[in-house]
Amino acid sequence: MDKAQLKTFEEFYKHVQTIHKLQAIPFTTWYTDMHGDLLPINNDDNFLRAITTARPLLRVFVQRKGTQKKFYFNLNLYFLK
């Protein structure tokens, strides 16, 4: 995936929603940074930080809202430079 394809958190959220058919399911997104810390992707700033740490893999976790750390999907996005 080209980093230029997704420019905002909203575009990213809709992309995840579409590929996993989650239109009727509220969810949150998280990623692991270079230190292995689990961080939220919930706004444009966090999304851009996540994209800049992707070298080339961005490991994204998708969780149903209201659940506690039981991940619904694990999504690996490979970004081209």
C-alpha cells in the first residue's frame, strides 16, 4: 500500500471498516510502535505518527469498542516508500 493513499485518520478508519466489513460494528484501532508499545490510532496526529513509524510494516490491531484487549482483527499493512 502506498502511504499517499491514506492521508487522514478518517480515510484509514473507512479503509479498515471496508476491508473487514465492519460498517455496523464500532471499533478502535491500535498499533505497535518500534518499542513494541501498543498505542491508539484515533485522530490524524496519531495516524500520522503510526504511518511514519511503519518501516515498512505497520501492525494494526482492531478491537470492538467496549471489549478489553481481546483483539478482533490483527491487520498488517505494508507501506511502500
